[in-house]
Amino acid sequence: MPPADDASAGAAAEKDPLHKHFGLWFFERESGPSERDRLLAQRLLNYLMVEPLDVSLVLPTYNERECVERLHDRIEAALGGYRHEVIVVDDNSPDGTGDVVRRMGETGPYRLLARPARAGLSSAVLDGCHAATGRIVVVMDADGSHPPERLPDLIEPIRTERAEFVLGSRRVHGGSDEGLGPVRWMTSWLASVLARPLTWVHDPMSGFFAIRRDILARAPLAPKGFKVGLEILVKCRPSPVLEVPFHFGERLAGESKLGPRVIVWYGQHLIRLYRWRLFDGGLASTTR
């Protein structure tokens, strides 16, 4: 029968989670653990025991302070059932978008990824994806044209392993694009037609999508302009891909960033993607 002091020491050790996880090598040294050792061990244990997030929502912004404030409650209502974070990638907006996000982060799951200058929507989305810790990444415009209420419809097929990529689509039954004016509608339609040989999806111009985060490692991504979703579809070849309908609305505030330079960027981006697909083998049939 062990001495009473040994038995009590063993019982105390069983109650100590640090002792349980790090064992004899650490806590039964002759000198015993120092306070510094114990603090480091506790930090490591906390890190290992933290459950991974379900969802990271990426919002690229430039001068979207009012929109971000107005979307806050709708986003939290939609994502309330998931362990989540909201990553706002802001390009040094002069309207104070970054300051608003910092304040929101004091009481909610908001993270600000501040960039020193405007560097393009696609690079903002990729920076947000690389900073994400959730298993699922959702990309959404911060201007209110993408309805946060549809976020679970994008998330659930990936969470239940029915898809690797879920696209919010304006061009399938139940979707609409009434938020686009005539010029933007025609531009979007023509851009979709030009991308049709690259992917079978009905709305390759949509910027509202969810992905399983690990698929981003399948290929080097370097989109030019606004259409990072198209880049992921072509290069990472997610499968299965699902499209879910949504109503594209008018922006809540501010001005559209679409302009002649963005159209030129899209043309350059398409040329890159066609080169990639031709040299990588196969056309649209291989992306389904």
C-alpha cells in the first residue's frame, strides 16, 4: 500500500489538467515545474483544446462604414448557430471603416485586416481567406447587395460534406439580379458568356460563395480584378459544386467600384485563365 502522502499527491495530479496532459517528464522533475513552465504549459494546453471555428466570413471593404454598421445585426442573426469569425479586409478606407470594425471587435467576433492602400478586391479576398481559421470560408460583398440571410444556405452543403464550393447564383431558378442597372446587367451577362467555356456554373461572375478552406492549397491563385470565385473554380477544381439562388439587391450606401479599369482587368484575367486551362488539360467538363 503506498504511503498516504504519495497517494494524495497522485490524486492531486489526476485533478491537475496540466499534469494529465504533459505527464511525468514535465511535472515530476526533481525540481518541479517553475511558474514560467506552468504558464507556458497552460497556454499550450489552451491552444490545443480550443475548438476550431466552423465559419470565417470574409468582407472586403473600401469606404463601406455605413454598410458594415447596417449589416452587423443581420450577419450575427444568420451566423448565430455557428462558431464563427468575421474578417473585414479594409484598404485604409478614408471614411473610417477600419475604426468601426475595431469597435465591433471589442464586443463581437470581428477581426480587422488592415491594408495600407487599395490593392484590389481579389487580393483582399485572398488575404482574408489566408487569415481565416474556420473550416468553411464565405465571401460576401459588404455593400448589402448579398443578403446575409442566405449565409446558412451556402454553409450547410459544405458542413454536411455535400459540396466543396457553393455559389450564390442570380441565374438559377429562384434567383434574380434586380439590383443591377441596365449597364451593369449587360456587362455581367457578357462577362458570363466569355467565361462559359471555363466552367459550367450559371453565374460565374457571382462574388457570393462559400468554400471548404483547404481546397485553396490545390493551386497558386493570383486573380486580377474582382472575380476570385471564378479563379478558384477554374484552378482549384472543387467538386461537387452547388449553386443556390439569391436575390442580388441594391447597395445600402456608397458607390459601386465598377469602372473601365475593372473591365480591362477582367479581360486580362480571362486570358490568364484560358492559358491555365489549356496548358493544364481539359475544358469545362473537368470542372463539374
